[in-house]
Amino acid sequence: MRLVPDWFEPVAEYMLREGLPETLRVAAISVTASAVIGIVLGVLMTLRFRPLRWVIRLYVEVWRGLPILVTVLLFYWLPAFDVGPFHVQLSAYMAGAVALSLWGSAQVAEATRGAVQSIPKEQREAAAALGFGWVGTQSSVILPQALRRLLPPMVGLLVNIIQNTTIVSVIGLNEFLQAGTRQFENVSSGLTGQVAPDYAPFMIFGFVMLVFFMISFPLTRLAAVLEKRLT
């Protein structure tokens, strides 16, 4: 007795072959950009130069406060513009990656600010007494400890970005959820050559749920373990 119906095998194979790599690719780009931009902005938020802090705070509050769906649509429908000889029009892939990167970098910036400020000020004073400048103090004393404390939230951010890639399906990017939706439409309309049963949507979207759970659950447990050991 077959546990998996014949009609579901090509559906699942398509979702894993076409949709899952897109989800992971967008997530990888977004997490990398979020980490780089967010850590830099978070460190700068600890400076005493108030105008710079206000500008960064505005950046954080705007992109953290807006719904990600609004940001995705904003950049997807952004008119094409010319930069020198180049004609720039964001694709669905790039619009999704930019939107998730802006949201993620705002989260990382705030977490970095908190991590840096949690380091006792006595360590800064000791570094200054040893002749370290601001750059040396940050790179050799403060940031190594702050990044250690920042690691658990970064793993949590990775989970959130992977899950939020489903939002990009609204602009047509063939990520995992969109791939499942397209296959559901195909089997429902008979385009696959096989008649799907009434429980087809539960099976297809249950498979989406299962795959996301299999990716997210180990990461959430890893974040919990790191939080206990590193903070």
C-alpha cells in the first residue's frame, strides 16, 4: 500500500526542486545583508554624536515598524530609474531580498546596540587606559563580547526571515509557498493529467508546513542552546 498518492510525488518534487532553493537563496542574501548593515548601524548608534544617532534611529523605526508586505510591494512597484548608463528595475527576487534585508538590518541594529551597551563601561575605561582608541576598543574589546551575545538573536532572525520569505509570493517569486500554490492550481485544474482528491490542499500545504517546521525547529532549539551558553 502506497503512503504517498501518485499525483503528489511530482508536486512535492517540483516544490523541493524549484521553490525551496529560491526560499533559501533569498533568506541567505537577506540574512547576510541584515547582519553586515545592522551590526555597523548598531555600533554607530552607541556614539555620542546625536544627529547620526537620530538618523539611524529613524531608519530602524521606519523599517522595523512597516509591515514587511508593504515594504515588498513598495520596492516591487518602484518605478524604473536610470543610473548613468544603467536602467534599474528591481525584479521580484531583488525586491523581496531588499525588503527583507531592510527589515532584518533594523532588527539587528537594535539588537547590536543593546549588546554593545550591555558591556560594562569599566572595560571601555580600561581599554582607554591602555591606549586603545575608539576603533581599537570596539574591535578588540567590545565587539567580540557583543557579537557573542548577539549570536542567539541572529539565529532567531534567520528563522524569521526564512518564514517571512512566504510574503514574497505576493509579487510572484516562485519560493516554496508559491511553488505549492502553483502546483495546487495545476492539480485542481487537471493540468497534471491526474485528478486530485478533495484533500489535495491539505496535503500540499501540510507539506509546506512540514518543510518549514523541519527547517525552523532545529534553528530555534539552536538559538535556545546558544542563549544559555553564551549569555
